[in-house]
Amino acid sequence: MTPIALLGVPNDENSSYLRGPADAPAAIRRELFSDAYAQCSESGVDLSVPGRWIDNGDVAFEAGLDPWLAIETAVARALEPGHPLISLGGDHAVTHPILRAVRRRHPRLTIVHVDAHPDLYDAYQGNPRSHASPFARIMEEGLADRLIQVGLRATSAEHRAQFRRFGVETVSAAQWTGELRLKIDTPVYLSLDLDALDPAYAPGVSHREPGGVTPRQVIGLIQGLGAPLVAADVVEYNPRCDIGNATALVAAKLVKEIAGMMAGGTREAAHLAA
């Protein structure tokens, strides 16, 4: 049995508009482990088996300690036993220190980044750690061999220049019209910003961007990666903006499907589930 490690990253100090994503880990866990929902992934994995989840709690942020060092250290500790890790954010800025730790364990790595926004500004509003800038830092530091961004629908001239600078591969929301099968020959880090989803499905985000993708499209992408999924984050859930807890439920569903694939689930099992 493959255990799945969980780690909460309750940090939103680099959010540019609203605070609230720091409250996400507890809210997602509540839905993830609720008796109201099935604990089997569509890919055929029973997530209720004792020992399946190893919950490492939340990163502790202490006064006087750089939050980035706290995150990197906690992620490295969670990864030490060799289990795949799902981090629950937090705003998207936290992906940068998470990947510092992940990269040390995976010399070959592709990032699949699902988002409405590229998050490639050099320093949004003068902040190089902004949640609108993590992938600029990640690519500058060589923390991945490839960056594939999908679901985009809010790009600027600066973003397009950064695409060229870093060799980013992109699939816009408009281009994502059918089954999306990416050709990847390395381990994968999945970074899932919930504002990639249309606000009809996930209103609980700080930056709602209409015209987004569906949970079914994202689940299909997860199930069709075709490469080892070694770590992931689910970020930018803002409980203060949610309606009827809808986004927390979607986040928990996506965490289950990520975990199912990490634990050996198959796309074929998902297609046979009906």
C-alpha cells in the first residue's frame, strides 16, 4: 500500500487582493474526511484503508523565522519517508518553497500548473514573493525541467515575455476543449490553483475568472498524466469567499483523485466505474 502524505500550508501573506487562503487547510480537511462522502477514488483506490493517509499537520510559522524556510523544512521532513505528498494551501506563493524541497528528491521533474493565471510576474506590485510571481522564481532557480501551464485565460504582455524567457508550454482554457493528454517522461509535480475552475464550480477564490474549466476536465487531466505523480499542491481556496462550502467540497474531491493516482489508481478503473 502506498501511503499519501498531507501537509497544510496556512500562509497567505503574499496575497495581493484578499486574505483568507491561510484558512484553507482546515476547511479542506473537514470535507476530505467527512463521513458524508465516499472515501474511494474514481481510479479504484480505497482511501479509507488504515494507514493510507499520513497527516503531517500544518507548517508552524514562528516569529523571526523566514516563512519560506519553515515551509521548505516542513516539506522536506514530510517527504523524507519517500511517500508522495499533497500540500494544502495557502496562496500560490507557497509553491516556490515547496518545490525547493521537492526538487532535491527529483532531479528530473515536470510541473503541470493548472490555473487561470500564469503567476509569472517578475515582482507583482513590487513583491518578488507575490502569489502572482512564484513560477518566475521557480524557473529562475531551475526547480523543474519543464513547466506546462493549462487553463490560462488571464495573460498579459509580461506573461507572454516570460513564456518565451522560460520556455513555458501553455494550453489556454479556450484550447482545452476535449480530453487533454500531455506527453511527459519525468516525474510530475501538479500545482492546482482552484481559480482555474469556472467560478460556477469554485466561487471560493480570491480572484474569480469566468470562462474556466470544469472539475471533470481537471479530474480527466489528473487521471491521464501517464507519469508518476510525486507531489502536488491545491492552493488559493479562500473560505471567506465560498458559497455554501461548495469550493471546499470540490477541493476535497480533487485531493482524493490526486491521491488515488499517487496510490496506484488507473485511468482504466475510472472509465470502468460506471
